[in-house]
Amino acid sequence: MPAVIKTEDLSHVYSAGTPFEKTAVGGVNLSIEEGELVGVIGHTGSGKSTLIQHFNGLLKPTKGRIYVDGQDIWENKQDIRAVRFKVGLVFQYPEYQLFEETVYKDIAFGPKNMGLSEEEIDERVHRAIRFVGLPESCLEKSPFDLSGGQKRRVAIAGVIAMEPKVLILDEPTAGLDPKGRDLILSQIKQYHEEQKNTILLVSHSMEDIAKFASKVLVMNNAAVFTYDTVEAVFSRVEELADMGLSTPQITRVFYDLHKKGLPVSGKVFTVEAAKRELLKLLSKGDGGLC
């Protein structure tokens, strides 16, 4: 598959030339293939938030290049607006950005700015509200009359309505209860499966990344530590721990059991995989762990 996002020697320095100069992203070379669901992880200050803001032109590189669909997004500054429609970014706590009188108007805001016809805008609004699992009866309500989880889904729908080729979500489940978190993540997964687009999911939950992502991008000290499959990344338990990152709890359990010589795989990343591993062990009929 071709790369939908590619960076070449991408660097970003804040407050350059001052005593507060800080390199947030340094020399990043990355190629993200079309159709991937990428989990983005890294400790606070690792550079992940700065990096994703470059992908749709919210930040301009201090050095290097960014390509979306093979086009250098800063080659012509007049094209940057179109890039932001192609790469949609949902910030953390996006519900704080709701401002219109009705849910319909909030979701329609992006498509309207794209210059679409009223008919096309209406179709996109209704598709988007269905994607995030809200009833169409919500469209005429004020967004401020909704629950916190519903507001979050309306904000996500507003970006989905622009039908971006790449959807970036920065901690989309932050502050939600477990039920709300699982609901939003399952809808994101379903949206990805139906649309076949590229999604970047920034999260501190290793369990969520292991369950939903196809690849994992790990940022550390303003650079890419690794970009690989879920299995390849979370197999590096000790290296991740050294940089202050955890692995899924179930991974640590099975990793420790494997190290102690028990006949289980040390590469288990989800509860479902753990269940399969234990059933396989029990099916041998020799007690397995005994």
C-alpha cells in the first residue's frame, strides 16, 4: 500500500534562538501506509502531540518535509486549507469546541466551509451522526443539552463529516467512564472497517492500543523509537519500561509467567488472546500450569 503520510527529516523547535529553545520533534523519518489504524504512544513530552499537529499543517516544520498523498503540504501555502480537510484532527476534550445552536449546525460547520452544496452537507451530517451511534433526533438539540459522552461523539462527528482520508484522534476517551470509552473506541473501529481510511489513535491506554490498532508508533525524546506491528512493539517489554511506558497488564502477566519457565507464550496482548492461550494449555490435559 502507498504511504498516505510521509515525513523526511521532520524537526520542530519551539522558541528557537531564545533561552527557552526546545526541540519537540527531531529528525523524524516516517511512512504511514494507507488504511492502517495506528496507535500512537509516548510519555508526556515525547513529541507525539507536536508530531500529529504537523500532519494537517497546524504546525509548520522548523526543518524537513511532510507529504500527504505524495504532495509536500507546504510546497504551496495556499493548499494548506485543503490539507486540513484531507487530514482531520480531533483534539483532546473536543466537546469544549462545540459552539453552534444545534448539533446539526455543529456537525455541518466543516462541510459548509468546504463549499459543499446544502444537499451534500445534509447527507454528510446524517452519515456522521450514524457513524458515532447517536440518534438523528439529537440533531435539533443544543449540543450543551447532551451528556459528556454524547458531546464527545458530536465533536468527532463534526470531523468525520468532512470525510477526511486520515483521521487523527488525540486521547478520544480521556475523562470518560469505562462504558463511554468502550463505546467510542468500538465506533472508531467500526468506522475504520467501513471506510477503509487511515486512523491515528493517540492514547495512554496500552490495552486500547493492543485491542484496536494494527500498528504502533512509539515516540521517545522527540524521536521515533519504533513503528511496527502491535506484537513487535509490545514484545519489547523491558525497553518500553526503561522509557517509562507500560505494556498491557495481560502482557506483563504472561511475560513474567514465560520468564519463570511456565509453558505459556510471552507474547499475549489482549484478554481474548490470553483466553485462547489458556484454553490451548488446558486442552493438552496435562495440567499445563501445574
